[in-house]
Amino acid sequence: MRDALVVANAPWRWREEFVTLVRRSALVLAADGGANHLARIGVRPATVVGDLDSIRPGVRRWVGEDRIVARPDQESTDLHKTLAYAFDERGAERVTVLAATGGRLDHAIENLALLGRWAGRGAVELLDEEHRIVAVSDAFTTAAAAGATVSLMPLGRCERVWTQGLRWELDGEPLDLAGRTSVSNVADGGQIEVRVEGGIVLMFLPGFPPGC
């Protein structure tokens, strides 16, 4: 599976494990001002995509114009444009996104919603300092240590959700962002299985994916 890593433009603090993740990635892309974050650790992105209103002039010169892809339309965000570029033009099958959930709340909500929009088109996950966040539109299996906090947040409404491997299981019940959610559930240890019908659930997991 061809992986890509995208750095967005939300406020970001480089921890050692994130720097290592970037340096090990075969394809590193920046969503506009995400290039500023990459410049701080000396990693030149393969491509910078966006309307280019956030990348600093000095960083743009350092990256080089041959790596700049201008997408000036205002109908989608820079992160959406970069995900489309990764999947449609660089052949990515799985994308990990950094620096997408801090800063402005409206931007963070939009970036979380992007997970739902891309569900079924390609595998996308967001990493921040506390969470690994994935969208589940059908079925998803992962591992988590016993006692780890796992939250399920529907994007709008999900008609039926089933879980296995959590302390408080769901057995085909609905979840609704304006009603019932499943915040701060607890992993039993081992495999967690989530199945969704009629909607999309955001799954908040602890830290990096297994083996990362």
C-alpha cells in the first residue's frame, strides 16, 4: 500500500516521534502553510498544495517553485486539495495527516469532517498529540491496550453501531451528535471491532497506530 504523509497548517509542536514519522515517510506533502512546520525540522516536502496564502516567502524559496502546486479555488480547503492531490495524482492509498486539529475550532471541525468525506475513497487518519482519529463508515478493526480511552463520535447521525472489545458495548444502537454519543469508552485489551450502518463514526484512539 502506497502511503503518504500530509502536514497541515494548524498550530503544531514537533515531538520526537512525529519527527521520526516524517523522516521515515516515503512521500511527504504540505497543505500550504504546513510547509512552514516542515521547514522547522529541515524536511523539504515533495509538494506544497493550496492557495498559497500561508506559506512564508522564505520557506517557498527553500521548497522551490518546481514543488509548488497552486490550487487557488476557494470551494475547498487546502487540506482537502492536498488529500485530493495525494490520492488522485500521486497514487496514495493511505494518508496520515499531522497538524490538523489545533488552533481555530472551525478549522478543526472542518478537518475532522474531511475524514468522513474521504471515507470509502481512501484511508485517511489524523494524528495529534493525544489521538489517532479515523472515520468508520462500514467496519474497522484495530488494537488498543487494556484501559485505553476510546471515543466514538458520529458525524451527524449513525443509524446503527456495533462494537466489540470495549467496556460499554453498542449492539446496533443509533448514535447522534445532537443526542447520544460514546465518549470515553474503555478498551478491554486486544482487538476492537466497530461496525456502522447508515452513517459515519469518528473513532478517537490513543496515540500512534500499532507498529508505528
